[in-house]
Amino acid sequence: MKVDVYQVITDRIVGLLEHGVIPWQRPWNGGELLPRNLTSRKPYRGVNVFLLLAMSYESPFWLTYRQAQELGGNVRQGERACPVVFWKWLDVDECADARKRLPLLRYYSVFNVAQCEGIPEDRIPALNRDRREHNAIEEAERIVAAMPKRPAIQHKWPRAFYSPDADFVGIPEPTLFRSAEDYYSVLFHELTHATGHESRLNRKGVSGSDGLWSAFGSQSYSKEELVAEMGAAFLCGQAGIVERTIENSAAYVQSWLTRLRQDARLVVQAAAQAQKAADYILGRQFAEESGVES
């Protein structure tokens, strides 16, 4: 039976939403506390970050059933795995003289080290939870200041928004927010929108005649808002903002449930674009492949 990987991941996200958990709004510390594979030490990326953090395990280290056995341990009976996705690129012959690369989405299952037993303690790195000496808000300010091709930020508006035509972010004065964490999380949201400008990542839904603000309430609009929310979550995690206060009403959750049930690809694609946007703001460059690194 052919498995629809998009549907597998979407069902997982819908299940979390139905239980009141909004995974892309979950606060977390950055650095080594972000989920990563125990064997390779490589961090998971894209939608995998949200899927794994939503499991609420203290340890950031994950591994497959086989990897647990290779380390001399095993997964405890009755433990449930979490799916993670990755892209596999296929070379397809279009004609005798041309080949095209197509992305193929795949998934497999991983377990947190807390779900395992028998793994030698010296194979699990100790976490230095006090290693972040800088102030989290100072780090947020540094991220904003270092953004490549950063749009102008105007602190004179009664609401927060990004204008793709004029290429600037409008936002209320920081003193009008309930907390500094609120201010930076909203600013990160709008800066994520700004990465879609044609001079940056040229993301559909922001740039061009079919831009986001010409189709308010559309599927394109919903996807771009999801990209911005997830991008802000990535950046808050990087900045060490652990108390991100955002809307969490039943109506808000229900709106996401409706959209995800209509489009199984939405959350996976939005997370990949959000990761790319966050990487751009942070000045990072990654290889063509996306999804999980293990």
C-alpha cells in the first residue's frame, strides 16, 4: 500500500491541535536543546523540529530502532515512535538529452533516548544547560541587526505588518507590548514575511502579482501566515525566548485544523519554507536537500 507521507505528518499535527497543542508555537531554548540525531549529532530541520519538540521529552536526542540496537540498547516495549520526514532527490529522464531532478518525500520513525534502555551513558552527551551566557533579548536584537538585506523597521504604527510594495515592517513601539518576548516574536513574524520579497527568497505568496496581501483569507494567505508563525518560532528558539505569548483561542486552533484538513501538504511545505526563511535571517546557507538530517 502506498503511503501518503504528507497525510501522515498532517494527521500528526492535526492530532496535536485537537489536544490543544500548537507545535509551531511551542517555546524552547536554542543551541544544543534543539532535537538532533544521537548517532550523527546532526539537527533535525523543517517540520521535524515541531514534531519532535511537541513530544515534550527533556532530552533533545533521537534515534531509530536500528540505531538504538547498534549502540547496544533497545526501545522499551510499548513506546511509540514519532515520524520524521526527509527529501530524496530522484534523477528522471525527460528525454534522450535531458534529465530533471524531482523531490520525493519519505518518512521514518524515531524514538527519544528517554524511550530507550541499555544505551551506554557515555554515548549520550551531557547537556550544558547554563552555557547561554548572553541575555535572550540581546540575542534577539543581534539577530534582527544582522539580518541580510533587512527591510526598514518603522515603530510608528498601531499594528504589526509587512508591506511588500514598500518593503518595510511596521510595528508598534516596543513599550506598548506586554513584554519584550512579545515584541520580538511579533517582529520575527513580520521579518519572516519579509524574506519572501523578490529581492530575498522571492517566495510565492509574498512577491509578484499574486502576493499575499492581494488574496486575504485565501489558501495562499493561510500558508504564508503559517510560514511566518513557524519562522518566528524558529527564531524565538534561536534567541532563547522561552515565554512566547501568542493567541491560543479555540477559534484560532480551529482555523488551522480546517486548513490542514483541506490540504495535507500544507504543514510540511510551510515548515520547509519557514526553515529557509529563518536560515536567511540568520545568515545561514544549507544544501539543496531539506527535511531531516540523520
